[in-house]
Amino acid sequence: MRKEGVAAEESNTSPNIEVAKPPVFSRKASRVVGFITACKLFLRMKMREIAVEKKIQWVLLYVQ
């Protein structure tokens, strides 16, 4: 028998959840915090089991 908290947690980490990708970062100081937050959110929700090196490569795709 499952507990409600466990079921809710599993449903929140489903791979079917849509998470916005970060905007392309163009070195504007006013956008740093938002960019980092968006990257962290995406990595935690969609790339949990991926190696750190792959995560870094993914983030760098969004840096100009």
C-alpha cells in the first residue's frame, strides 16, 4: 500500500512533465539568476540520471 506523499512525489518526477528549457544566455548581468534557475529546474526534473559532464554540455548549448 502506498502512502499519499510517495504517490505525489512519484507523479511529480514523471518524465512526461513539461519543463521549459532555459532562454539562450547572452551575458546580460540582469539575466544571470533567471538563467541559472531555469537550468537547475530543467536538470533536476529531466536529467536526474545523466552524468555531470553531459549536464554541463547541455547547459553550454544555451550560452552564447
